[in-house]
Amino acid sequence: MNNIISLRRIGLLLRNEFSKNGRSYLILASALVGLYILSGVFEGPAGLQGIASSGFTMYISIVTIMLPFATYNNLFHPVKGLNATLLPASNEEKYLTAFLQCAVAFPLGMILLAWILTLLGALLTGHNEVIWNIGNLFVDSDSASSSFSLGFFDSDFWKIIACQSFTLWAVHFFKSRKFWKAFLTWVCVSVSLLIIGSIAMVRLLKYKNMSYDFVGSTRFEHILYVFITIIVPLGLWIWGYLKMKRQQF
């Protein structure tokens, strides 16, 4: 298969993925509906408003981040992953399909469903405040008024898919026991960054008037924030694709 990217083939791959994972998506969507109903039954309009503002965001974040393990856990399995290997599409098309399914279509679909639920909640209760303002997911109002703002890259939606970039990388990087290897990798990286950060903090601090002040802290924080928020997710997506190519998928 050549490396030319065909939108038609990507569409067919997405349709195949949605058909294969349709039952799982239905269960996740049903759980979201169930949470909303239970919140309304036990807490009334206040519960509907609360779950819309925080519960939906948390639920969608968790399931979106963990989604790659559910959809691509058997990606390189010699038997279970054979169908994916034999699909008539290039590696680029298969990886784009995985990205579009996990980082775009699924979270946006769940957000749309949550918004529709809040509309129904408003019709049933007569309280317009229970309608979820999903625009807050895509624009961080606090950062917009700040002197240093990354716009969309400060939003909750970007942070969700940025976190998911690690799990999407993991399913393409590891051949087996993907979840546990990813978990151990996350622990090791976290501990290492904590140690390095502590050492760097000590070196960047200066003692003055019985207190510690950062030397050039603002610039350092901005650089570190951009690196973690943008560079790391982009790097993980690219690394996952390159690793998939090396796996001769």
C-alpha cells in the first residue's frame, strides 16, 4: 500500500472502527445518560447543573483518555490484530484513523450528547441554568485575560486530548500488556520529573530576605508550560506513528 492519504479510505476505516466498537460506545453513552438521570432524580435541578458543569467534564475526560486501550489494545496481536494488519490502507491512514476516532470524533460526540441531555433537562425542569455551556471546554476564559495565553491550547478540550496522547502513544509503542507498561512508564517518568524538577528548583532559587525567589521564574514557567502543553503531546503523536511504522503494521 502506498503512502498516499485518501480521505475515502480514511472514511471507510472510521466506519469500520465505529461498527466494530459500536457496542462499547453505546455502553459509554448509556452510562453518561444514566449519570445525568440519577443526578436529576436525587438532587433535582441543582444536581443537573452540577453534573453539567463538572461531572460531564470529568467523565468525558476519563473515558477519552482510556479509550485507546479499549479500541487498540490488540493492535499488534498476531491473531486478534490480524484484521487490522490486513486492511487495505497505508500506515498513515490507519494512524490518522486512530487519531480521528480517539481524539476528535469520540470526545466531540460525547460532548454533543451531554449538551443534548442538558437541553432536555432544561425543557423538563424549566431551569435554563442546567444547560451546559460547552464553549467553556474550548476556550479558557481565565487565560484569555492573562498576559500569557495559548488560546485553544489552554482549553479543557486540548488538555483532555493532550493527556490522551500518552495512551494513544502507548498502544502503538507496546506490543503486549499495554496498560500496565503504560502505567509503569507514567510512574517512572513522573518520579524522574519530580526529582529533576526538585533539583532544578533548588538551583534556580536564590536566598534573599529569609525567603526563596525564583531567578527568571516567569520566563522559565512559560517555556515549561508550552513544552508540556504543546510540544509533549505533539511529540507523542509523532513518536507513536513512527513506532507503528517500525512495527511493520
